[in-house]
Amino acid sequence: MGRAKKIFRNRLNIFVTALVCTFVTNLSASETRLYGGTGQNPVFLGCFGESCDSNHPSSICNVDGRYGSQSSDLSIWNTDSVYGNEYRKSSLWNKGSSGLIITDGSRQFLGRVKVKQSTPANTISEILDGFYSESNKNLIKTQLKFCDFIMGH
């Protein structure tokens, strides 16, 4: 019975890896946007993906841009910002947060990004949570890992 479980687990790992690669490829092929806040006027927090690479002014991977800088008030990477401080309910790094909204380039709702959840909301949440944990909650290191991963480096 142990051998059957091991075979099943290995096949499941292969399937999950393929699913993650497919999801990330789809994200990279287009522009994915992040929004915070609640209500009818969500706050734009930047984008990522192939058409929003680290040189794009609105990219969360552009460390000199408004949404990628660790000192910007609209950056998820700023530990002092409303969306980057792990103690703020509006931050995706807060366990009790409802997360950030993810849309495609046409503002079609794709879900919410949440980290530190027992059951990740989606693949992108799982990836961010993994990098956040690996980086010991260091947002600069998390950003580098996430952006390298998304950009395929």
C-alpha cells in the first residue's frame, strides 16, 4: 500500500507542477492587474505579466516605479503602506485579509490574492505565500523571487 501511495503522490505532484506552469504561462502572456480596497472604486496597485514587465511604469516588479518601489504608498512591497503592512487588514500579507483583487487586462475578475491561508485561494496566492515564507517575511526578497519567477528568469 505504501508503494501505491508514493506512485499516486508522485503523479499528483507532476499534475500540480503542470497546472502551476500553465497558470503562470497564462499570467505571463497577458497583463494581470492588482486592486485593493473595497466597494465600487477599488485602488489600482499595479500589474505584472508579459505586457507589464519590470520596465513598465505600472509593474509591481519595477523597483523604481510607483507600484514596485519599497517606499511607495501604493506598493504591496512597502512594509509601511496600507497594502504592504502585515498588520493592516487591507494588506495581502495579513492572515485575516480578504486579499487583493486580480483581474486581466480587460478588468475581468480572476479572483483574490491571499497569503498565509491554510488553503490558498489560487495558484498565485500559493506562489506568493511560498516566496514570502522562504524569504522570512522579507518583502524585498519576496519581490525579487516573485518577479524572477513571473518573468521566467
